[in-house]
Amino acid sequence: MDFHYIVDKLNDAPFQYGLSLLSLSEKSSQELLQLLSDVFSKISPRHQHINVSKEDPDQTADRLVKFLKIVKYKPPASVDP
């Protein structure tokens, strides 16, 4: 995975997060989940901004997976650990 590309895109409009490779790598799981949710809300106006720390984890997972289905995301056949 090209983390430079991801950081570059997260720093471009419309996101403009001001991230570095180091700041992204230092984020906790909860912070990364929040970042993903925030990115989805910027991509689609129908996906509202939600504080994932106040949302039930099952609801968060369901909401994010539904969004991935809407954008027709196809996960890789296998994932390296």
C-alpha cells in the first residue's frame, strides 16, 4: 500500500487534513476509524458526520460497510497480514 499517496490525497481538497506519514502512523485505531468516517462524510453528503466514539461499534461497522457497498468497493481477494 502506498502510504505517501494516501497522505497526499488526505491533504488535498476537499479533505485538507494536514497529515504527515508520521502523524498518520501514530493515530490510534479509534482515530483511524474516525478519519475514515470523516472522509466518507466529505465524499457523500448523505453520509453524515458522526463521532464514532459515541456510536455503537456495530452501528459504525454497519454504516461504513454500507457506504463501501454504495461506492461498489471490491476488497482484494486476499489480504497479507
